[in-house]
Amino acid sequence: MPTIINANSAAWSSTPDNNWRAVPGLTLTFTTANAGPAGISWTLSVPPNGAIVTRLLIDGVVQQGTQQVVGNTVYASTSGTYYTTLAAGSHTVVLMLRTPMSFQYDPTADWQASRLQVMAFDQ
């Protein structure tokens, strides 16, 4: 049976400086009992009225191939799945965001969403 860990964001405001930042609420810290495969999925749908870039960090390391850009749109959505093997022990998974745009994320809007989920097969 896998270990499943989820996170969703509460309301937050972007920082329009185009620097990488953790998406508020989308950081998961957990411990695996044994080494094993893991599937990590995410989604982020926001109203930037411009561009956003996202990427995944595992234990402080950027996971190449996870970066996604959505640009020059009123509404932006990125999502993905990443498969890896995790060692036994403590781990931190973070969805990162950078944007030059100022916007408000509102999880009560029916078209805005955020999720970070880890399924670790460590048993």
C-alpha cells in the first residue's frame, strides 16, 4: 500500500519580481520507511494576465524536465507528473513558481486550483 500525501493552497498573492518562490501551501515534508518508487503530481491554475513558470524541487534539487511555462494569457494552468525513486528517510517536495505578474490566487473560484500530491511506495 502506498503512502499518499497531499497539499492544497489557501488564498495568496503573487510576488511580481520574476524570482523563484515556493507556491504558498504547496510544500510537502514526509518520511519514507524504505527506499522505493514515488509518483509526484501537481496542478496550479491562476489568473496572472501574463506569464508563469513552474518547476518541481525534491530535497532542494530542481528536477530537470519539470519546468513549464504558460505565457501571455489571462488564465494559466500548469500540471504534471514526475516519477522517481526516493531513498528511505526525510524528504521535501516543493512546487516553485516565478512570474513578473501581480495576481491573487483564490481557491474558492471554480477555475482556480492548486494541488501537490506524492504517492510513495515505501512499504
